[in-house]
Amino acid sequence: MLPYNKEMNFLQYFGLLLFPILLINLLEISSFPGDVKDVGRFTIEYVLYLSAIILLIYTIIYFGKLYNNLIKFKHIYFSLGILGVIYLISHFQNENYVENTTLLYLFLTFTLTIIFINVQWTPNHVVSFGHIVNFFVLFLFLHWFVLDFPIGKFKSVFWNPNGLGIATFCLLFFQIIAIKYVHFGFKIYFMIFILMNLIVLYSTTSRAVFLALILVLASMLTYKLFNSMFSKLYFVVLPFVLIFVYFYVTLVNTSFGKQLNELSLKYFSKSFFSGRSELWEAIWQVGLKQPIFGHGIGLQPKEVTEFTLSSHNQYLQVFLETGFLGLIAFCILLFFIWKALLKNSHTYVGAWSACFFIGILFYQSMEYSLFINNLSLSYLQWLIITIGISFNER
């Protein structure tokens, strides 16, 4: 059981009960029949509205505690508020009222993130999360076994391999952070399930997830061996992923780009240039037409370009919706989250949360799943990012 804490008991237990629902949310991106997928959609909305109610109740009962937390993480909340204001200005400027529900979901996602930051996460939480995840991983591994060990583009019950790839990436985090807080016998048990997870993840052949995981491991190596350099990773990775878009677009017709494409085909059986270069170029050109406040939340590339795909890039999507001001505010928000993680990186969970944060920063340069799009994955990623901020090992 969780330790009794007069001031934090309320949110601690809510955090514990919330986690299984976050996994049920993944039904929304599954290949199950519509009725089953509707369960995932329902729980996604349930989590959003419930989080708003819980935060309201918590504010009434523990206003002093919430106020102290607001002061402690004032930079995060301030930048979150600025980003919200920019979204509002863009929304009204573009008279984008058809997306009122989308804007509401965005602010409710902010609310859920605030709850994640306010929960005083403990080892009991992470061990419980780890056990729950292991059952989920066991199902995926057995499905992989029953399907005769597919080693390419495995998607299990998800609608595509990339969905399964990022889901297993997120689940891996909760397995890793749990292993420290169990006895030796259970450590072996967790290592077996981590191996199962990695096998399933590898079988998806999701390059974006592979690269994100490599970056996570490289970040942890930096943390262990070159700790003084660890705090600089944000200033290396975020500019890189922003510049990456430019080079990805320009490399497509170069000899070096062709060599990269051949290597990708050889080792991943996928083209390096998957169509994102043309898509991103088109989004960029549309964004430049309204570069200050953007075109409004919920705008999809298919509405303004010839492409029917999502933007496949969180940063470009923010730019498309809110212009340069929104993109800058978003990057500032990520920076203050990074600073908060660094303050708690002396804890095991805080360190891994910071490392996965770096991996997620890169992943969002290839996909769009932190806001609005793929909310089931959004919640898990925000939990991964923020759980290290308030984690307490005692």
C-alpha cells in the first residue's frame, strides 16, 4: 500500500488508480472493432474531464499545498499559461470556432499535466505501474509468438507498427524505473519482461522509436560517465531536431541523401525519405503565410496541402497552429521542464525521466503525439516526462 500522507494522500491514490486507465486508452489506436475502440475513446475523455474535477477538488481542499507547488514550479506554469494564451489568441484571431472542442481538450491536457506534476510519486507507485505494464507486455509478446515471430513491421493489435513501437517505448520506461525498487528475485522477473518488450519493440522496425531509444541510452551513458555534460543535452538535442527538419527536406535530392536512403533500405527495409520531406516543406510554406500567431488549433495538413497525412512533426504542427510565438513558448515550456527534471535527477526515476524526455524530444521531430493527436500516447508521454519532477524516493 501507499504510505499515508495527510496532505498528499488524495492525489497519490488518484495517480495510482489513473495509470490502468491510461493503458486502456490505447484501445483507441488499436485494430479492434469499433465498439472496442470506442472504449478507448471514452476513457480518453473520461481522463480529461475527471482530471479537471480532481484538480478543482484538490484546489479547494489543499489550496496551500497547490500554491506552494505553483511557486516551486512557477516557470513551468507560467510558460504553460503563455502557451495557452497564444493558442487562445490564435483561436479567436482565426475565428476557429469549429475547433472549440479541440481547444478544450488541449487545456484539459494541460490540466492533466499539472496533476502529474503535483502528485508526489513514490517507489510504490512505480512498482505498481511496472507490474501492470508487465501483463500488457506479456500479451504483446504472446501475440508475437503465436504469429510465428514476425521480425518486420509487427503491429500486434495496433493499427500500425509505429503505434506499437511508441507504445512499447513508453511501457519500457515504467519497467525500467520499477526494477530498482524490487527485491532480487523480482529484478530477474522484470529483466525477463524488459527483454520481451525489447523483442516486440525491435519487431516493429519503427526507426523513429529505435533512434529515440538509442538517444535515451546515450543520455543515460552521459549521465553516468559525463555528468557535467548531462545538463547541456537539451541545448544539443532540441536545436538539432529543429534543424533536422531543414536538412531532411534539402537532402532528398542530394547524393548523400541517396546514400542514406540505400542504408535505410538495407537495414530497415524502409526508405529514408518516407514522404515527410515534401509534407514538411508544404507545411512550412503554409505556416509562413501567418508566421506570428499561426492558423489556429486543429488545422490538418490535408486542409491546406495536397497531403492527407498528419504533420508527423510536433514542432511544425505547433508552428502551423500558433506561429513562431507559439513555437517559442513551447520550447520555453520544454526548457523549464528540463530544468525541473535536472533538480531531481539525483533520484533514479528523475534521471530516467530526464533521459526519456530527451528521447521524446527527438521522437516528436518525426511524429505528432504530445498534443491533440493520439491523446492516448500523449498522456503516457507526459506522465513519463513529469513523473521525475516530483518523485520522492522516501
